[in-house]
Amino acid sequence: MGTDVYAPGKASSSWRKLALVTGKRYKKNYITFERLLDRTIDNITTAVSSNISNQIVISDTSTKRDVCRVVSIKRPESKDDANANEKNIGGKPSVSVVKEFIQESTIKSLSWWNDSMVAGSNDGHIYYYQNDPTTTDDPELRETFVHTKLKGFKESVSQTIGSMGFNTSIKAVAINQLSTHQFSSLENNYYHIWDFSDAVRPTITFKVSEQPVYCSQWSPHSRYYSLIGGSENSIKITDTRLLSSYSSTRKSPTVWFNNSGAIGGNNGVGGSGSNGNNSSSYQSSVSIKDVAWHPFVPYWFASATDSGEISIWDLRSTLEPVISFLAHSSSISKIDWCPAHSELLVSSGIDGEYKFWSLLNEPHYNLFQKDETSPFVSCGFFENDGYNSYGVNQAGEVYYANVQSKFMNPIIHSKFDKKERSERITERLIYNRDFINGFEKAITQANKHSRAGSATSLEKAKILLSLCFQQNLDDTLADVLKSTIPKVNCKKETLAEIEQYAYFIPPTFYEKFQTKLSTNLMTKIKELKVNLDIQYHIKNFKGVGDEIQDIERDVLSTLKGDLNSIRMETIVDLVEVLLAHDTNRCFQFAIQVIELFKLKLPQIMPMVRLLLHPSIFEKKYSLGDSTNILLPPGSSSLTSSTSNNQTPLNVSGNNSVLQVPSSPLLKNNRSSSVGNSTSLSPSMGRSNTGSGNNGNNSKEKELTSSIGGQIIYGNGDLEEMKLNEYLTNSDQIIHQLHFMKGFLRLLNSPTPIGDGTNPNDEDIIDFSAKNKPPLILSMPIIRIYMTILLDMFIFDQFFIILLNCLNVVTEEFEFHQYLQDQYDLATPEFIEYVKNSQQRDRLKPYDTERYSTPMLTIISILYNVSPQSIPLELYEQLLQSLPMLIQEVDNSLISTIQQPDPSSGQPGKMQSSQKATQLLDSIKFITTEQPKPVIPSSTSTSSTRRPVTSSRPLSTNLSSPSSTANKISSELQQQLQSINSILNKYVY
């Protein structure tokens, strides 16, 4: 990350460069001082600014004219302002007197909030004026408040009473911003709280100290707390709730103070007890002349002394300031925080200097200053004028510092390199509170970085987007003050927070200024932030812990509120991570997303295509990184090249070995007990087809692919079009994913293929037969499934899937060649099996199953595959074989009656009736509902057979997704009638 030359911690070299923008060493056009010079004004005692306009009230006690004046600073209009007048665009700010009124007495202190203004005089009176800054009406005196004990004394008379000097002047007044019906005043060593409705007496009077107090300010964060500064470097925080009950409870209303030496007396203020941890033994002979709460952070405040020192305090820390520096050569008259930037403040002193500070620019902090011969009595910022400020000196000169962004830009801390100019411009726009342009640029650049995908780019995107959000606070002022945790020095933490709040938008900024940004803009920002957070966590996910589950829940929760709140590419990224770590959770998450997007299915197709990848409709010219070896029936064992580190699957009940390669859908390196092997995982890539070789009643087909080849799509639109034909609604998509989820779960189980000993245990074959969709769209799933079916000699399901797929997967798709090779591989053996089944077993003439199994297999294939989808040669062979098998079934039933199976123990007629009934039920089940098991006879080439389950009858013709009925041929219909007639003869 880039660092400006003005960054903290580089005092050894940066101070020389920083000197160019400190003190008087800056370009004149970067800061202009607009001046009000009225010769009739010559003795200003105090000044105060409005919180809602660029106006200042100055109190003049000159002998020429004893008046208060309202000074207005008018900034030139910007061309970006909607109501800007072309004549007023550009130019210089103007400073002029817009109102004036006769003051009742010499004014010592002022406070102005909204249209209420209170003025504390030198004779102990407080004057309440209505002074509306939005009108041209002169201020109107509404009420006069009198301190009874100060009556009878002459103005500004000081005399000694006891150990302390006595003075009639009101040192400070302050309107409570959060409770505007009350204000406070300071006289001598007393603190008073008044209600505007009662001018007779204060509602609360409290003796703060034995020594004088000089300044106070209500907290802008809580209506109950007030800062009070006085002699001997004493600073206190009082709680008005305790003040009101102090006379009866005698519980100290001081909840924090920094100088125990200045606290005491008979009133019991301070001391030990519940507030003991909030006091310090730090003492000084200096006096606190002004205090200022931080506008954004409730537990920070600044203090200024008569020795010219400014201190920054953090109430969470020990009772010493976290920052302290000499700001003036003599007493400071006023300090004020910038209301728009948390690190900026101004100060004025009787040394004739008015200074602008940044707490980030160590070691001297000063950015610029204005030197005059006359003492400065006040300074401050305007609420809605950025970092522009003003200073008022005793001679009646009002200076308005018009600071250009060119002056501030080099001082702004950046987290980007100098080469990243666009990002640095965005930082500056937001720092200068040009939120609309800054946020738009932040969104654009964050999008650019987020799509780059690297960890560094994501970090940059997060920084840019974070610039659009205000920072949060963990603690309130009350939390900090009431905390019983022992204080520790937290200077490092405070300095880090100062830097953080200076770079980002400080806490409570939007609430303070009621910043109104377009809903559309803020929605974009929030949505992008959610996406970035998810992207960032996905990128940094290590595969352990519950973090990914939390992300998953957050995504679903956010989508329920607004489907457009999260980018689809972010959802796809999350699905990819879930695929790598938990396939079951991945598919469950995807199904939940699909249910949310029922009415907007096109939006989720990228996610669906990822889960189906590669689909049976995918066409590409370069191959993926997978290898799949499919074994035909009769193979004893076959393993692939050891270069892929794959372990064969020994199918229970068969000596064949099924080899399947690694897949992103399966957990890698999983150990399981399947026969004598350990792991299995399907190929999710694409493969070339190669030629097989025959020998010793076994045929081998090895399908290999190039490793690590880059995928190049031929016609992605074609694949999308075909998928849309078969996924017309959310139920069809969910059906596909539910099947894949269950299939992979069983494939990763210890025993994916059972041995048939427990009929209640569902294995991958039973599950697939019951739950597979009409057309499986995932190429890897269908390849594995077909491999298992072929290896287990479940010919009907194998050929139903194969032939229906061949009917829809045409030559333009790569999967077509694979299907064609499988057909060429399996058909000769299947035909051989059917022919061998027609030969009579003279030793077991009652063996009906020898003929019924191939008969039911043929019926299942012919019923579930349209005649047009079956190659003519195979179709004719099946139709020729079916009558012969029906005849052999008839013969075996007759033989059963004549020569019953001795192992049954039942009469031959009963055995024959039971067999016929079972066959009728099986045929009915095949042609109307879920088929019953079709079991190959013992004459097959394999010595061991397992009960197998036929596929679900298809009610649709897959060659046309829109068709509704699967029409069977008249030949099959005739044969079904024949077998029904024959079987019914044996049913008793």
C-alpha cells in the first residue's frame, strides 16, 4: 500500500516536506483569508457561531458603540448546485455584518443553538435572545436570568472572599443541544443549570471546586453529561441526574476528573468510592481555559490551558492525555473540533495566532496559522462548511479561512500506491465529502477489483467500499464512565482510531448531518459490500470451521430480502467452495437458492450449469482434466494408469473393478471400505473415446483425456438452449439436483453397492431406479451410473438410459461419441446373453427364471424407449427374441407342473401358478408403475449375480420434451397380449 510523505511515524524526513503546508509556507491560492474590517469595531470580548448557518455573533464593548453584531460568511455558489445562479458561481467568499443589536451589558460568554442564544455578562446577568439565523430579523431579548448572590456587586468587581477571588462575570454559558429547554452557566466556582421557563433561580446549583472554573460544554452524545474545566488543570465530568439528587444523597455528581488535588472541600466531591478509579493525582498550576467534546467519538475530548497547551483525552485510558502538544506561546482562548473531519481542530490564543491542526501530522500537528498583533478571542468551524474555519481577534477583525482541496489532498492519507490514481482520486472525493461522485467511483473501482479475483484485488475492493460506510463504535459515553475495568494506557489504540476515523467516514456522521443519499446508490453499495464480504470469506476459507456455514446462511437470508442483492457470480463462487468441501451441503444450498428464484430461473442458470458441468449437451474442442475407464461385463479386473493415483472400486458381489477418477463433486482422498478398495470419485471433466479390444469373453474400453487441457467452448448458447428445453421449471431443476445429491451421497458411502442381503438397505442402484429424472443431464453422473449398470449386467436400465440419451444427444455434442462407443461395446454382449438365455437347460426344465429375466428386460427396454430411438438391428433382434422367450416361459411352466422344483417342496401346479402370478405382476409393474427386479439368469457370463432393479417407466418421449405420451409399437402390444394370455392359463 502506498503511504503519503505526510504519514505519521516519518518525522525524520517528512517534516521538511510537511513544512511546505504548515505555518505560512503554502501556496497563497490554496488558502485565502477573507477579512471583515469594520473601523467601528475595536474591542471584541467573545464570539460564537451558529449551528445551522455560516453566521457569527461578535460582542463589541468599544466606547464608540456597545453592540453585538451578526456577521455572515457567504460562500460562492458551485456549478454543481441545482439552484445556482450563474452570476454567483465562482468568485470569493464575502464577509459582512447582516444584523446588530444593542447589548444590555458587557458580554463575557455566548452560546447559540438553533434560534436560541444566551449571553453571559460581566455583571452576573444572563440574557436570552431569540436569534433566528434564517431570517433578517434582529435578535429579540426574551428573558433575563439573574444570579441572586451576585446582585449588588458592581460589574467586574473582584474581591477576596475566603481563599478565592470573587468575580461577578459569567465565565461560560452553554445550551444543552440534546435537551434544548435548559442551559448551564459558570460563575466563580459554581455550576448552574437553568430552565428557559424559569428565570428566577437555577434548577440545580453545584459547587464544583474551591477554585474558579472557566469553561464548560454539554456532551453532544448524552444529555446528562457536562465537561467543566478550571484552575489547577482541573477537568471534571458531571452527571445531571446525580446533581439533582446530591442535596439528599450526598453522592458526588462528578463521574470523572483528572486532578484530585483540586477537588475536595466539605461537600465531599470526588474522593474515593464508586468514582475513585476515575481520578488522577496529576496536578499542575495551569488552568483549563476551554474544553471541547469530540463531535463523533463520545469518550474523546480536547482541553486547552492558559500555558498554550492542547491535550487530547480518551476516557477509556489512564488519566493522562493521549496527545499533548504546545500550541501557543500564551493562553488559549478557544478550541473547536471540525464537525466534518475527526482529526482536525482549530485554536486561537491571546498570542495573536489562530491555528489549524491535524492530529495525524506528528510531531507538530500544525497545518497553517494566521498571525496578527491583536489577540484572537474566538475561533471555530461552521456545521456544514467542511474544513473551512474562522477566527475573531480583539481588534474586531473576522477572518474566514477558505481552504482549497488542493491544500488538503497531499495531507490525506492513502492506502493505495501513487500509480493507482483513480483509487486515490476516490479517496479524496470522499474525504472532501463529495459523496455522490466519490461513492459512484468507489462502486465502479470496487467492482473492477472484485472481478479480478485475487486476494490483493479483493482487499482493495473492500477498502474502497469501506470508504462509503461510517465507522461503528462499541461503547457509549455512559458505558465508558460506568466501567469498573481498571484503566490502562490505550494511547496506541487511540492513535490508530484517530487515523481510522480520519480515513473512513467517522462514527455517527450520517446521523449528525442527516446525510441524504439516493436509495439506489446506497442499495448498490450495500449489495456490493455483501458480495465482497462473501467473496473475501470464500477466498480465505481454509476448509475448516463453521465459517462457510455462516456465509451460506447470510447469503440465503439476504436473498430472501432481495433477490438482486447478491451477484450471481458470488453465489457461483460459494457453490464452488461448497463443492470442494461438502457436496451434500452444496446441493442443499443450491436447491434453496432455486426455490427462492422460482420466478427468475434464467438468473440462476450459471449456478445450475456449474453443478451439471459438464452436461450431456456440452460441446468443446479442448478436453478437460479427467480420465474415466469403463468396464464391460465379464472383465475380471482393470485398473487405469497409476499416474492419476486412482484406486479401483471392487463392486460387492462381482469380481470386476470399476475405476472412476477424481471429481470436484466428491470429497478428495476419502477412505472407505468397499471390497478391497478405498476411494471412488466420478470424472467431472470430458473425455476422448478410444477403440476397445476383445478377448477371452471380456471387452475393455478405456476413455482417456488430456490432463489439464484448457476448456474451450464451441457454442455455449446451444448448450443453454438444450438445457432450457429440459429444465422448464424449478421442479425439474430441483429433481436433477436432488438426484445428484443422493447419488453422490451414496457413491461416497462405505458401501455404495449393496450385496442384496438386506432388502431394507438402499444402495445406489435402488436409489437411482426410484429417483432418477427422465433424462440425467450431468455427464459425469450418467457415465458413472451407466458404468455401474453395465458392470452389474442391469441391461434394461443401461439400454433405456443409453438409447434415450442417444436420441437427444446428437453428433454435434461430444457425449454422443461416448454413448455410441458404449452402445458398440455393450450390444454384442447383450445380444449374446439373450441368445444364450433361449437355450434349454435339460437338467432344470422348471427354471422359468432363465427365460423370464431376458424376457422382462426386453419388455422393459421396448416399453421405455420409443421404436424410433432403437437402432433397427437391435430392434429387430429384440422383437425376434421376445416370442421365443415367451414360448420358453410357457414350456418351463408346463415342465414345472410335470417336474416340480424339488427345492421348493410345493406341488408343481402351485409352483407354476406362483411363477405366472409373479410374472404378470412384473409385466404390469413395468408397463404401469415402477418395475420390479429383473434378474439375469445363471447362464450369463458372470458366475455371481445380484438382484437388480429395473428403471422407472418413462411417460415422456425424450426426443421431444414437449411430448406427453410414450407410444409403444404394435408388435410389443401384440407380444404383451400373448404373454398375458399364456400366463393367465397357469393362474389358479
